[in-house]
Amino acid sequence: MSPAGAGATLETLPNGLRLLLAPATTAGTTAVAVHAGVGFRGEPADSSGLAHLFEHLMFAGSAGVEPGGHFAAVEAVGGAVGGHTRHDYTELFEVVPAHAVDEVVRLEVDRLAGPRLDPATLATQVEVIRAEIAQQVDGVPYGGFPWRHLPPAMFDTSPHVRDGYGDVAALRRVGVDDAAAFFDHWWAPGNLVVTVEGDLDHLDVGRTRELLSALPARAVPPATPLAEPALAADRHLEVAAANVPAPVWAAGFRLPDPALSPRLHGACTALAGLLPAQEPALRVSARSGWYGVPLDARDPDVLVLSTHPRPGVDGAPLLAAMRDLLAAWAPGAATPALLGTARTRLALGEYARGERLAHRARRLGAATLLLGSTDVLASADPTTCLDRDLLGEAAAYLLDQHAGTVLVTPGPAGSPATTPGGDS
Amino acid sequence: MRIPDHHARRTSAASGSVDVVAVDWPGAPFAELRLVLPSRRTDARTTALAHLTGRLLALHPDDADAGAATERMLRAGGRLGTTPLVDRVTVAATVPADGVVATVADVVDRVRRRTWRPEAVAGLLRAELTLQQQVAGYREVDVQAAVARRRWGAEHPYAHGVLRPAMLADLAVDDLVEDLAGPAAEQAVTLHGATVLVVGDLGAAGTDPADLAARLVAVLEQAPPPRPLPPLPAARPDPGHERLPASPGATGLLRVVTPAPVRQDPDHPAALAAGMVLGGYFGSRLNRELRERRGYVYGVSCGFEVLADAASLVLSLDCTDDRMDGVRSEVHATLDDLVTHGPTPAELAAATAYSTNAATVGISSPAALASAGSAVVLGGDDLGMWERHAARARALTSADVAAVAARHLRAEVRVEVVSPTSDGDR
């Protein structure tokens, strides 16, 4: 397969907005993705959840689009719409039949110039978020695991321990002026990447450039500082959650910074793809990145291993078992038999992820926003990082650090039976 | 909409009338193979047999466990998984294009032999029991069972969609190995009337749609004829409202289901449009009212559940108990209005534009086309269905939709199941 960014061209418009055009052979569809450089690690500490609220507000009308009009316009051509708020970015995207791409660009420009902000819309969208949390997280078995429970075991500072949804009560206090200030600060053109991917035969590139360039330039906010010292000892937490039918456990390790060590990052991602098959009886799941998508956050990002433990087994022996899995890949250990089929296994995994709506556009846009280039998608591609020595280096990197773990057990909601402990 | 170059064949009646479709998708890195096998569940035993047979079809007779099966496929450059459902077992494989024929031959052989190593059967049984015990507490399982019971009638095969741990707990491995190879399992999952659909870069593999289809037909016609499933009994719907016992959770669940016309029925396009206008997309009435105006729900979904011989229109939403009565009233009032007046011309135009164009997006990858296309072909149609439906949908009027809604969505035929999170006075 060709590298994800093959054939893509990136240009920075006079207002600082980056426009990425990525042609690809499709069945006649085009994806448009907008990435804004604000996620829930960047939002104000006293307004946690505001980045996600803004994702909703961006669909609730703008100067030339009625409330609900964005959905209606995209759906009128059979398109699909989505949005996510992640640690360090907010993304909005559409996939449409190729002939409709210019209309989608017009819709994007309209809302990037400024969403409609009024008290009624704010109030309604906060209620939708309340329903979203209830339906998509609290109402789903294991919903929110591990990204809601594990961060406090790995990090201490505020940006890292937010869950993205924030406090609904606090969101109800967000006023129109607060929202407007947030938009002006974070959604400046210089903090945006717009990606158009797929069948570009129908795209009026000149008009797209012209429309996006007309967005007024504003000061680009500095990135939120995220550095935090590594753990000085393993840290084990226990929490109760009402939506967990049986105990579930996760351990988090820090990934190497892909901007500095892309191939080491790729090898760690490769290990995440291989460890679950190493000892099937352990029923280990592994993910590179909080949501199982590599290169989806700025440094520090995480590799998570999880499993369903037997009752009574706590964090320390489980972490030891995970380290045993990693040790099988450490320098000097015999080459695991899994390596023989690793390239196919990982390639199939990436191929399956490609089925996500607008996957390639979203990966290209996020990489450009977070890492300044799409090149890292190729250099950190795990299928190209399967050299035995490099995998050994990756295992050593993970083994050489202290880890945070969390055991989530069934229990009443809001009864955090947190019992910090530690051993080195 | 561009359906890539494709070719369809059917094996002889003596060979089970298996539909074979091969689609050329230049540039596809893998070939997507779907082998969809009709399945029939008549009671707890055949439900377990159909489900376990479906799962075991991922394993070669020589595989000791699922891990060995995965490694076997990876060595061949691909992967293979299976999904047992109430009316079918879908075998989904992602393989190099030049490995399609061998993969189909391998799976067909497994379906005919239905023999696996006892340790493989024991391992799968343990894994399935653990899995089913884990999901048994999910409230959605009970909701699904209640909906199916009322939609089809308690004894109907389509009411046996939920596998309960008790159906597996007492199975002895030796007996199970024998049962899997016996006539009951043969009647639970069959090649008779199956569908094989392949989407891949056939040119790169030195073949083309017609050639590949012919080679697959030859594979399927080599062995003894499969037995057809017994006739499907008539459904005995039990319309009305059912409130399940309270089940702790963050939100209550509401499901409204009606019998619906299958794809070949002349009423299908209008019923599809009615479902779209009701709750089928963001621009639908209920999503605009309950999500965008009131903020009561995260979303409403409404669509067709198409089984081999019948279909249902299913509306689903989650909301908190305190809002459930209001939401239910709105849902039924909206349904009643559609039955009485139909959609406005603007609503119909928007819903039609969405549903017809969305098919283009929905089948815009080899895997998506393979999955959607194989379901369409199993249902007795072909890959031209989307274009035909689009043409018929564009000719619909509001009165057409109202008339069809009156036949299929009226209050007397609705099954409604509510799963609250706490006991109230209702």
C-alpha cells in the first residue's frame, strides 16, 4: 500500500490556514475534514468540556446557514457528517459524492467565519451533551474505559486528567460571550487545517483557496504546555463504575515522541498490534493512542494494555504479566514466532481502520495539525518498523518506565474507591 | 453511483442455487469475500448449534484453536471471521485477490464436513460461554429479545436471535462434536440458497469478474447438493406496548418496531422514505425535534432490519426516564401524522435525496460494497437494486408515502418496548 500522505499537497494560505489536498482513487466520493488545534487538554481549566461543546455548536448554524442547515445540506446530497473532540484537536468532517464537494467547502467556510451563538442554542446543546454522556458512555457497558479512568493513574496535572465531556453543570454557566471568546482564540485560521481528500476531479481548487483565504487572520494561540515528569514509581488505582459488568483493568505507558523518534513510535505501535496475540489466554487488548489510533495526540501520548482480570487480582501482578509479554520482545530474547506474520497482521489492522468514515482525510489532517507534516504517517508506519532490533528497542523503552494502572470494578456510580498505591 | 464492473452467476438448482457475484475494484489492496449462509433456529438447541457452527466456520478442521486459525490465514496473507445472526451466518474474509478461490473452497469444505477437533470445539464453547455470560447483563439483550418475541411471535425462528448462557452451559463437548456433524446442524446452517460475493482487484490477480464467477461456481458445484432450510412459518406479531422491569442504567431505551415490506415489495421505497422522514437521518422530524430543538436525546435512529424473508422498520432512541413519556408521545404523534398526512413535499425531496445518494457513500469501499451487496443478493436482488430504488423513490409523492405509512406504520401494528432505569408509577 502507498503511504497515507502519498500525492498530498500542503499549502499555507495568507491567513495562516493550512489547506491539504489529497487525491485518491475512490468510488466517486470526497471527504472534507477540518482540524482545529484545540482539544480538551487545551480548554480552560474552569470550563472543562468547552472544546466538545464547541464541536456541537459548529453544527448549530452560522451566518449563512440556518440551525440544522449544515446537516440538511450535506444530507441532501447523501453525505455523512461527523465530529470529534480529542485531546489536542477538534475535527469536523463530511463525506459526500464528489460532485457536491464545492458545496461542502462553502458550508465549512461559513461556519469557520463564525458559528451562530445564542443562549437558546447553548442551552439545547448542553442538554444534547448530557444525553450523549448518558447514552454513549454511562449507558454502554465499559463505556469510557480506559480513557475516562486511566489518566489519573498516569498523570497529575489538569490537562491530562480531563475526560473531554467535562462538567455539565459548569457548561450550563457558559455564556455567549465566553463561547465567542473561545472561538476567536482557538478557531483562528492559523490554528486550522482543512483537508480535501478523495475524488478531487470536481473540486474548484481556486475557489476553495479563495474562500478559505477570505477568513480574517487572527493571532494564533500558543500550544498548551503539556510536559509532565514521568512517574517515579508504578501507580495503581481502583475505581468503581456502574456500567462495568465485570472487573476490567488497564495499564498505561508513555509512547516516544513521534516528532523526535518516529520509527521507535512505530515499533511501539507494532507491539500494540502484536501483544494481544502473544498469549491469547490473557485476553489482552492493546492500543497505541487513547482511542486506538496512532499519532492522534501531541506528546505525551500513551500505549494502553488492558484485560479482564479474575476477581481478587489487583494491579501489581497484572502489570508484571504485561511486562512479561513485553520482555519476550526485549533485546536478547528469542524472536517471537508472531514476527513471521506480523506485517500482514498489522497491514490488515490498518486496512480495517481505513473503513472508518473519512479515515484518510482525518489522519492526514490530524498529522498536519499535530506534527506539522503528513510524513510522519509513513515514517511511523508500524508495518515498516518490524526490524527485530527496533522492536527490541521499543520493548526496552516501555519496560524502562513506570506505569500507571487502574482496576475498574462494578459498583454504584460516583463511588470512586480510589486506593492509590505504588511500588517500584 | 458507480457499481464497478461485475458479473453474477448462480449454481444449478441441484447444487443449491448459490448466487455468485464477482466485482472488479482496480487498486483494492485486498479482496473482500462474503459468503452468506442461510441459517434457521427453531429452538434453544438449534439456536446453539447454528451459533456455534457459525463461529466454528472460522476454523479449519485441523486447527487446535482460534489463534491457530488466525495464524493460518495470516500465513496466506489474509484474515477470516464469521458472524452468526438469527437468519444467516456471514463469513467475511479479507484476502489477496489470488487467494479467493482457495478460500471459498476451504470454507465450503468446512460447511459440508462440519468436523472440528474436540479441543477446538471445547475452547470455542468456553469462550462463547464467557462472552454470553458477560453480555447477559446488558439491558439491550433483554430489549432485543422482547422486541423479537412480539414482532415475530415467541415460537417463530426469528424470535431466537438471542443466545442465552443456559443454552451453552450444559453442552458436553463430545456430544456437541457429534451434533455439529449431524442432521440438526445441517438444517441450522446450509449452503443451499447461499450468496458468495467478492470485491477486489481482479485484474491484478489475472482474472476478471466473469472468469472468477465461473471458477467459484465450479467449486460450489463439485460436491453433493446441500439441503434447503425448511419453510419459514408465518409470523404471529403481538402489537402493543411492553414495559420491561426496571434495569439500572444511565438512560431508558425505547424501541418501536413495525412489520415492513421487503425490498422487492412495491411498498418498499415509500416505506423507506417514511422511515427516513421519521428518524432516519439528522434532518428527520424526530432528530430535529427531540435532539436539535429540545435536547432530549443524543439521537434517534430509524431504519429497516431486512432478514432473508421479511423485514421490520425499527426506531431506536435512548432517553432518561423523566423524559420518556414526553418522547413516546412525540414519537407516536409523529408517526400518526405521517400516516394521516404523509411528509411535506420538501421533506420527501430531502429524504429521497439523502437515501438515494447515501448509498453512494455507503458502498464507497470494497469492504462496504461486499457487505451491503451480499446482503442484497441474499435477499433475492442484485447490485442494480440501488439504482432501481433511487428511480422509484424519485417518483414518489407525499400521498404515496402516506398510503404506505397507513398500511405499515399505523398504531395497530406497532410493537413498542420500553426499558426504564427505575420503577415508576406507570
